[in-house]
Amino acid sequence: MEVSDVCLEETETASSRDNSSFLFRDEDSLDVDLYGDLSVDLNQEMTYPELKKLYEESQQKIKKLEAESQKLKDENLVLKKNISSLYLTAREEIKRKDAQIKSLQDKEVRSRRLLATAQQ
């Protein structure tokens, strides 16, 4: 290996170190920008009992939320049935009232015709 080859290798190694540290600095600055509002201690370690307790609490919360979700689904179904029934009842009541009004109007027209023929 000649002296020029050694110098070339040292230059390439130095430039690759500089580039890699530059990349790491850029990545770190991106991380800071993207996650600047988060405060997480990455060095925090939890013991098995702490993790188990957290897991059990999470499972209880999931069960509670699932039960609440099912209750809301059931309530939603009941409300949909009720509103549908109310709508159908109101529609039928309007039809009945319209028929009653028509009947009374027809009766009034007949009464006026009878009265008009009786006066002639």
C-alpha cells in the first residue's frame, strides 16, 4: 500500500464519519421538531409487578368501556325503534285526520246542496 492510498483511505474514513454524524444530527433535530411537545423518559424502567398492575388496570378499563359501549349500542337500538314507531304512528294519525277532515268536508258539501235544493 502506498502513501497516497493510506491518505485516501484516511480521508474517506474521516468524510464518512463526518457525514454520518451530520445525518445523526439531522435525524436528531427532526426528532426534536416532531416530538418536541412530548416528554417521555426513555430510560424509565418498570418492574414486572408495576407492568402487571398496569396491564390489569388496562384490562379492567377495557372491560368497563366494552360494557359501556354495549349499553350504548342497546340504548341506541331502543331509541331507533322508538323513533321509528313514533314516526309511523304520527304518519298513520295524519292519514286518519286527513280522512276525517275529508269526510266532514263532504258532509258539509252535501248539507249545502240539500239546503240549496230545499230553498228552490
